[in-house]
Amino acid sequence: LKTMETQDGSTSRELILWQSPPVIAGAMQTFFYSLFAMHINGMETGLNALLMLLFLAVYSKIPREKGWSKNLFWLGVIGGFLVLSRIDAVVLILIVALLELRFANGFRNAVIISGVAFIVSSPWWIYSLVQFGSFMPVSG
């Protein structure tokens, strides 16, 4: 964050782009060879990492206001695809929903985020229940 003084004498804070956590994480994912090699191996790891960075970047930009925010909907959509890329990402969605409870309108925000994520990922949940008799997949 860079603090600047405005013309009226007050101070404002400006985020320097290369110092933001999503940009730093994205640079690490791109330029560290071990992470780069892991993400181009053809498995779901690279897609999962990309969606997780996108999810966290959108979550960090949600304004804490009393009205409806379309960012909540898009966060849920990204969260649904994140769950589809790796089923254990549901834990991240639940953690974010629990974190939302500490803000004003937190219950509404938690329901929107987790509800939209569940709707987007529901084909997998239904398929898993019908084919395997369980919501969680069984390996082997």
C-alpha cells in the first residue's frame, strides 16, 4: 500500500499492483520451476491453482456494503468450478462462508457464495450419489 496526500489535505491509500497477494502468488506459480512443472503435467493441479487464485482475488475485491454485490454471485460461480476441479476445494468454500459471518449481512453473503457454488457443482454431486452411492468419491 502506498499512502498519498490528496489536495484537500487528507490521505489516501493506493495498492501497488505488484505488491498485491494474488499477483505475488501468480508470479510464484509461474516462475518457480517446481510449481510450473507440477502445473503443466496434464493433471487438474494447474486448473485448480488458477481457479483458487481467481477465487481469492475476487474474494479480496468484494466491497463490504449492505446492498447486493454481483461479485458474490461470481465468487460462487468460480467456487463451483473450483470444487469441480478438485472436490477437496469445498473446504475452502466453507472457510470463506464462515469468514463471511463476521461481516454485516454475513449470513446472506455466506448463503449466496456457498449456494451458487453448490448449484454450479451439483452435477458432480448428483452423479457421484447416483453412481457410487456417496457424495464423496472413493479411489481405487
